[in-house]
Amino acid sequence: MAGLEAHYSARDIEARILAALRAAGLNPEQRLSPEDLAALDHFHTGGLRASRELLELAQIRSEHRVLDIGAGLAGPARMLAAALGCRVACLEMSPDYCAGAALLNRLTGLDDRIEVHQGSALDMPFADDSFDAAWMQNVGMNIADKRRLYGEIHRVLKPGGRFAFQEMVAGKAATTYFPLPWATDPADNFLVCVEEMRSVLEGSGFIEELFEDTSDAHLSRTAANAAPAAPGQLGLAVFVDNLARKAGNARRSLEEGQVRLVRGVLRAS
Ligand SMILES: C[S@@+](CC[C@H](N)C(=O)[O-])C[C@H]1O[C@@H](n2cnc3c(N)ncnc32)[C@H](O)[C@@H]1O
């Protein structure tokens, strides 16, 4: 993938996180709350607000075992575990994000409910029918082989289990502004149109319960020129280079219909 990947070793990323927390006035020697970290670890369009909205829709219950695919620093996983008390397995390709996720799980005291697995969404290290629910935010856009991705999610979900996601999809116009958060240049841009996404999901054995375009709602609720995090404030710039330009290009692409933001909740047949 390109765009939002971390470029640091596990030890570096831990040091960067700890330094960022201290600079923001948080004490990593004391237990932190997941909300304290939201500007740093909800690594997707709409941040914590979008995660909370998806939580309302996803029908996940406390007794569920949940898989968070492409979990990043596991902000959404901690929100789920803290809000619902459920167990969450994070699957994340990048070893450095895995190290950061494990550190933040410990600092929030949620490491007994959240496991971190390094691996690929295209070849998941889990048996068939392992999970009651699957969750994925801003990850499929990094993956070219959607059929295999959705096939793997369906395989590890129990029959009747739900898959909740949000993604960018291709709009009617061609994508012209790069770098984007998920693609440094056009060769990394794996967005498909909404019709193709729905067709591959259905072909993978998912039944739609909800599928909606949230682009306009997102644009109207977020400032066009959101100020980057001030020095000392937590923010994604701790990991992502060129963040302001990537975020600006993503917004412009949304405003001009080059990309659309969608979310859905589907049931595995
Ligand atoms: C934009 S970040 C989103 C992180 C997290 N879902 C969140 O919303 O906070 C995309 C994440 O997907 C991960 N990723 C991309 N391709 C993957 C794959 N094939 N398997 C597992 N993780 C992947 C990246 O390493 C990155 O952490």
C-alpha cells in the first residue's frame, strides 16, 4: 500500500507515540482513556465521529468476537472493546503499526481484550467461522484484489455474522489529485466504483442490510480547511508525511465527485 504506511521500526514508532503523548500533556505512566488518543489513532475519513456512527449501525454485542481488518494503531478496536466490552482481534499488515497498537492497548488497559496479529487481509491467519463480526475502515481502498479480500472476510465470519465497513470508492470523474492518503500516485489507486464493490460483495456471499453514500454528510460536517494539529497536539502527522496535502487532495476529490465515501453493514450468508 502507499500513502498512509508507517516508515519506522517498531521501537521508533513506540518512541514517537510516547513522545507525542507527552507533548500533548498525557502521561503514559498513568492509564489513558481511548478518547484521549482519538486524534492519533482513528486513521480514516471522519475520525472518531465516523467510528462512533458505524458502531451504532454495526449490531455488535458484548459477547461477540470481532475482527478489525487493517486495524492500524487499533483506535477503532479500542473504541469497540471499551464501549461494548467485546473481544477484538486486530489484523494489520505493518509490523510497526502492530507494535504501536500493542503499546496503546497496554497504555489504555485494554490489552486483555484486544489481540494484535500481523498479517495480510488477503491470507488471514484465522480458521473458518472464527468471528461473530468483522470491521474495516479505509482499508479496502489499499487492496487491488477485492474478490479475495471479501472472500477472506466471508470465510472467517460465522454464518450470519456481520461485516461493517467504510471505504472510499471511485466517483464518476477520474481521480486526478495526487498524492492521496491511500495512494501516492495513480498506480497505487485501487478504488472501484460502487456498483463493482456491491457486486463483488454479493458474489462473495454477503447480503446487504445497509449500504449508503455518506460523502455529502461528511463534507458538510467537516471544515474545508481544517487546521493541521498544532505543535504538541496529537494528530496523524506523527506517522504520515505530507498529511495536509494528502488530506486536501482527498477533500477536493470528494467535492468534485472523483471519489465517494460509502459505508455498509452486510450479513454473511
Ligand atoms: C488508513 S489505515 C486505517 C487504519 C484503521 N483501520 C483505522 O481506521 O484507524 C489503512 C491500514 O490498512 C493496513 N493494510 C493495508 N493493506 C493491508 C492488508 N493487505 N492486510 C492487512 N492490513 C492492510 C495498513 O497497513 C494501514 O494500517
